[in-house]
Amino acid sequence: MRYRKFGHTSLEVSEIGLGCEHLEGKDTDTVVSVVQAAMDAGINIMDCFMSEPKVRSDLGLALQGSRQRMMIQGHLRSVWKNGQYGRTMDIDEVQFFFEDLLTRLRTDYIDFGMIHMVDNEKDLRDIFDGPILQYALALKKQGTIRYLGISSHNSTVARLAVESGLLDCIMLSVNPAYDILHPAHMTLRPSKENLVDQAHGIDSERFQLYRACQSHGCAITTMKTLGAGILLRSDLSPFGKAMTDHQCIHYALDRPAVASAMIGMKTVEEVARAAAYDTASPKETDYTDILRLSPNYSETGACVYCNHCLPCPASLDIAQIQKYLDLALPSGPVPPTLQAHYESLEHTAIECLECGRCERSCPFGVHVRDRMRQAVARFGK
Ligand code: SF4
Ligand code: SF4
């Protein structure tokens, strides 16, 4: 398993994370065996937003004696009422169900305390201006949650939250359909013709969000990485062609600031399937054929960070340099964290030999040499 730095923290999390949603309703032995298999595969981060008591308790059993092997992303604001999952703005309920989470998980701390599903501006204001944020900050101060985040399906709201500077992480729905299409279009299952009409390269709101996360050192963990399975089916995918798990995971991990791709797993076999990404070949993880189905995307000459242009005789990480360049553009000072990330690269754009080899290999017509010159101008090296 490969590991990644988690935003501005010193933590290293596994590229694949265990999404526990589908363990709800499973028997105790299954929950225990899936968590055990995940840990054995090197997965060290899991998400539990579920409020259902039994799955919480089963996860606690699974983690007993192994708590230090698994970082927990646990949610505040999800509740269990009348035998159903729900969300609340009532601070007493938030507190009750967070304490319930700790008790059932048999732990006295949560690594990443996520304020659950902040999906519209009113909820964001009510949460950030009210007792829920104060409660979360108090938990962080006393060490009961180590880091603070939110989960959201709304890029605009998530960006506002990130720009508050209060968050260490966000859980965000990330997949190529969400980046290229408005999320609402994906649920409508547009025809290929509609996709052509609607796609205009990457959604600018989402791009701003990625940029904000990178600038603030705010880590992203992904959800809907496989598009709830829609992207894996040619009859349902908005691209009219099925992607593989490996392609979806690779796409998510190529986005700026993404630390871990959370995959829902409910069997030991599914754990093995997700963990197999770690040893997949570049051919198996290549998602560019899907993006090429969007003519507007391929016409933009925009880098999609796929690294098809490697090898580079100057050993440049061409995708990473362009990722930083995109996050720094178009004007204004380069955020210090971004400058520091750029400077930590082993080789920077100033070393480009202008051989043009990369441009002959790039499937998206990116003018790499121009981009390397822009990077030198922007970052000074
Ligand atoms: S320049 Fe082209 S091949 Fe290289 S990372 Fe960007 S899109 Fe991929
Ligand atoms: S033009 Fe520059 S970035 Fe592209 S392959 Fe040559 S040295 Fe590498």
C-alpha cells in the first residue's frame, strides 16, 4: 500500500481508504473480517458516517486491540432516530450521537472529526455561526478529535468552508463525471449527446475548490469515487463507456490535495479488489480514454495530470508541476504553502530541456514547453 501526506499534518494515510457505509446491515463476523482484511492490506484510514448502532458497535469490536492501526474519520451531526439515519442541527443530538460513536467504537478519540453533509450555504452559516462548530472546536482543543473537517457534496459550500481556514480536511465527492459535469447532470444520466453539450472541461467551481484545498493545506478524502457504481457500467455512465475501479481511483488520486480515495467495501473480496490498485499497471489505471470522450475537454489543451508524457529526460514530474501551476494561476502572489510544495520537488521546470518529447506523447495537446516556462515565471525556478 502506498501512503500520502495528509494535508498540512504530519500524518501519512493509505491511498485507499475503507468506506464503511455498506457494512451497515451486515453480520458481525463480516464487519470484523472486512476491517481486518483492510488493515492487513495496509489500509489505515476508514470513514464512519453511519449512525446505525449495530454497525458502530461491530466496527468497535473489529478495532478492539488494533485502534492504533486505523485512523477514523467520524462524523458529527448524523443521528439515528425512529430506526433511521438522519442529520440534525440540534446541538444536544449532535453531542449525544458523537458520544455514542466514541462509546460504540470503543475509543476516546476520533482522528478526523467531520461535520457531516454541509451541502448548502444556509447549513454552513448555521453550523459555522452556531454551537455545532463551537462544540467541534472544543473537541479538537481537548484532543477528542485530532483534526477538523466537513463532508460535502457542494463545491461552492465546501470552498467557503475551506477558505475559513478552520478546516484540516474535507470529504468530497470526486470522480471525472463530477469534475466535468454538474453533479445534477450525472444523476439524470445524460445521453452522450447531452454530455457533449454540457461538458466544458473541468467545472470551474470544483477547480477553485481544489485550489483552495491545496493552498490551505486542507486534505481531501474522496467519496463517490466510483460514482456510486454508475461509472463502472457502460449503460449508465454519462461517458457511454464503463470505467474500471482502478481508473476511477487513479483519477481521484491525481486531483490536487487528495490524500485518500475512500472505497465502500462490504466483503473481503472487495477489499482485495480495491487494494489491488496498489499493484495495477499504468495501462490498467489510465483513464484518459474516458476523458477523450468529452470533445470539449480534449480541445482545451488542459493538462489532466495523467503523466502519459513521461519519461522526461530531465526527470521532471510534468503532471505535478502543471498541477501546481494550475493552482497558482492566473495572477496574484503564489500562496506560500503552494510555493513550498513546488520547491520541494526534486526537479523543477527550470531544468526543462525543451526537447518537446512530452508534447508528442500527450493525448490532450498540452503545450508542455510553454507551461514549463510559465512555471519558471510563476515559481522562480
Ligand atoms: S501534459 Fe498531457 S500527458 Fe502530460 S500529464 Fe498533462 S495531460 Fe497528461
Ligand atoms: S520538453 Fe521539457 S518537460 Fe518535456 S520531455 Fe523535454 S525536458 Fe521534459
